[in-house]
Amino acid sequence: MFKKVLIANRGEIACRVIRACRELGVKTVAIHSDVDRESMHVKLADQSICVGPASATESYLNIPSIIAAAEISGADAIHPGYGFLAENTYFAEVCEACGIKFIGPDKESIEKMGDKITAIELMKKAGVPVVPGSNGPVNADDAKLFSLAKKIGYPVIIKATAGGGGKGMRIVNAESELKNAIAMAQAEAKASFSNPEVYMEKYIEEPHHIEFQVLGDRFGKVAYLPERDCSIQRRHQKLVEESPSPLISSALRKKMGKAAKNAAAAVKYVTVGTVEFLVDKKGHFYFMEMNTRIQVEHPVTEMITGIDLVKEQIRLAAGEKLSFNSEKIKILGHAIECRINAEDPDKDFIASPGKIGKLYLPGGPGIRVDTHVYSGYTIPPFYDSLIAKVIALGADREEAIDRMSRALREVEIEGIKNTSSLHGKIMTNEHYRKGSVATDFLPKYIFGR
Amino acid sequence: MNPQEIKAFLKSVKETDIEELEYQSGEDSLYFKKSAAEFDAAPAAQAAAEQVVAEEEKSSIVAITSATVGTFHAAGSDKSQVIKEGSSVEPGKKVGQIEAMKIIKDVVSKVKGKVVKVSVANGASVEYGQELFLVDTSK
């Protein structure tokens, strides 16, 4: 086991890692920028080092400074948390070159999974379903255009290669619309990105975002844990996560879990990671991407399995064996996580940094709160707006929702705006309560547009 | 106009019935207006001016801080001339080194003056922004 771990992060995840280290009897070093001197992770750690000014580029992303901090503090491992340098291949490489253990997968795994095209090719070889598509540019006069679209199966979507933000996209429901849609998308792509290239893939209707937690050890053993449903998103940012998913049957869980396991094994994955899938109404699932780090929503999995994922991640990085089999995991209930952000939900989610006055965070049966804020703490405007994660565990989904509802009503954060009222609306929404919701839930049922 | 002059100026204005004046001397200009509400604010203005003076006096002491994380080595440009209390420094003068990841970076003074305090020991670990020396720039 490591003697001393440096946490190359801030906020709630830094506190979470420090707690795990403390339980393992490992000393901790917090790094911080000069505006984060009063942050909770600095107070919790055994030791703290200021690595730079407020700008993340010069502090939390400043590799030479962070490595120097590990050097002068005598840390033998670095935990990157999520965000910042967590999926930075170069950083993992530098750690290795300096003889410091990077608590995460090997740099090759990060590299392979970080590049979408490489990852998709690998997944195909490993027999993991990927979204069927043209695997390259298409044109209206391609000889095999119609047969390709037929093979993929309608509806298909035409997307700009250089795309983003919905520009140069066309959904095609029938062969008669295909040629025209390609021409339109090409014109739009040329105007938006100066690149007319478009490709075709299957259009997933009302997709659900379902992900599987995977763990791997140095001896080639890989396991998966029950899925997390992260379909409630705003602009591709997850807001609510739950486990298990109301959409997934135990048969589908086994099938998807096995695919996730194969995905991780294909890159000889070590420590913890997440395989993300898109699932359609009929239960067809497609590999989307793999996150090679611990995730924000890891607590829902911890709550329903009783496994401490962060401790497990540190143990696996230290070379220990994976201690369980996927088949033996029992689901202990239903868990939901709400991400409370310092944003104003009434003003298009504008960031709301500032000083917190009175603060009351919920408690009671089945409630866990992961946070780094306290009364009198000033939220700096330079970083992520996540201020607390409220996690509720219930015997079933209904109890978890009721528990979360009452916990959200207890939240009191003076001095800044926060998103707990929005989460309250989601918990009482009849569509949400009825069951699994797709990624269009927020605009459709909460914002009413 | 230095803070002492401003202070004296405000004091003398306060003692008159003048409600508004504009004063110009060379490149210095000062505009002053007493409104009914601010009539009693003159003492506050005086206190502010006094604070400016106090800060002015304090600010002759300048800290040389570490721009990086690492191990501090008290080495002057010449090994025999380790910077200590009483050493004279000027802009560009090397006052020490910080070593991190086997890379050595010089610490250079930006000010002219006399070192009044050496804040870290040779071989100590330092963080970003940590005070290394205090320099009195009035000497």
C-alpha cells in the first residue's frame, strides 16, 4: 500500500479521496491554488501545498508544479480525481517517469479510450455493440448509399464530421428523403465549419444514458457492477443519476455488464472506469465511450453495492487483487444522486459564486452528502459549480425518490443561488416518478420546451 | 502630490467653508466636493488619507516570494555571497534558487533595497507564493 497520496484535485472529490486514504491508513497531501487556501480539502489533508495562482492552468493543471509538490512532500502516488488531469495521458506518463504511481489505468488504456475512433475500432473487435454507421464520409451520389442506409436501418442521422452544436445534422426517416438531407447537411456543414464532409449513423430515438462501473486488477481480472442511469441531463451535463435503472431488466443487465467487462478487458484495464452506452426503447444498446477515472456519480453504486469504490481504486492501483465477482454482487436497494450546483436555475443556470452564510445540509435515514462547502466558505468563481452531492438510498425506487424529496426540502444555503429547487421539481414530476426517463426529459417535462 | 500633502490639503479644506474646489499643480490635479450628505464625511476622508500614509510606510517592506513549488537553496550569484539579513539587492540580482524535478530556477529580486529578513532556511520546501525574503526598499 502507498505511504502518502497527493490529491491533484479540489472540491468534493478531493475530500472524498482524502477520506478513503484516511480509512486505509494512508497519509494525504492536498494541493491548492492561492484562492483555495480556505477550501475544505486543504483543511482535511495531513499536509497542503500551494501550487499556483487561481487560474487552473497555472495551478490544478500545472504538471511541473504538481510533480514538484509530490517530490517535496515525499508522496509515492497521485490521485487525479475527475476532471483536471484525470484523463491526461501525458500526466500519467510524467508520473511514471518520476517514479510516482498514477492512481488510474495505464497510459495506454487512457490513450486508446480517449481517442473515439480507436476506441470504437477496439470495441468492434471485442464484440461490443457500437452505433452502426458509414465509418467514413458519405455523398448523395454514392452508388451504395441506399443499401448502406438500409443495412443501418431507418431512422438514420447525417452528421458533419467537423460538427457540433446540432449544425449540419439531419434525421432521415425514409429513403426518399436521404439524398436531399445529405445535400442540406453538407451545405450547412460547409457554412458552419468550412468543411462539407458528412457521415451517416443510426439515429437512436429517445436514448437512455446507461453506464457500467468496471474494475480491473493487475492480474487481468475484470468485474462490473450494476448500471447507473444518467439520462437526466442539461446540455450534456448530468444532473440526476440513479442505480439500478428502471429500464434495465436483470437479463439485459447481465448482457450489458458482460459487454462492459469485454470493453475493459480489451484495453487490459486496471483500477476503476466506466463504460457508457446509449440504450433505445427496445433495449438495443450501443457503446458510446469509456471514462478512465472515478466518476462524479460513483456514490450511487457504492450505496447499492456496499463497495467503497475509491478505496478499491487505490488498492487496485497499489497492485492488490480484485476482491469480488460480478455475479456475487447483491443489489441492496435503490439509490439516487442529485448534483447541487451553485447556479441560478431561474436565470438560465448562470453561475452563482460567493460567500455562503447559513448552511444546512440534509441528514437522516438513507441520506449521504458529499460536499466541500461549509458556512462562511466563499465559492471562488474559477472552478466547477458543483457544491454538494445529495445521495438517497431507499429499499426501492419509490422510497429513494421520497427520501430525496424530503432531503432536498431540508437544504438551506444562504448567500448564493443553487439548483436544489430544480431537483425538487424533478423528484415530484409524475413522468420521473413513473419510471425511466430519456435524455430529453428536462426540456420536455421540466422546462416545457 | 504625496499622501502627506493630500492629508494636509484635506485638513485645511475641512477647516474652511469651501464646498467645492478643483486644484491643479503641474501634472497633479485634485477635485474635491462636499455635498450636504458628505459634509460630515471629511473626518472619514482624513482617516482614509491617514491609512494611505500608513500603507505607504508599510509598503517600503517588500516580500520576495517563490514563483514555484520546490526546494529552496540560498545561493547568491557568487556561492560565497549567500543572501542574508543586511545584504543589498537590486532588480535582477539572484537571491537564491528553487529546485524541482531536478530543474533549478533562479530567484531574482525585482526591487532595490536591503534584506531585513530571510524567511526560509536553506534546503526548506517552499510552495507557490511563499515569502522567501523581506526587503526594505527605503534603505
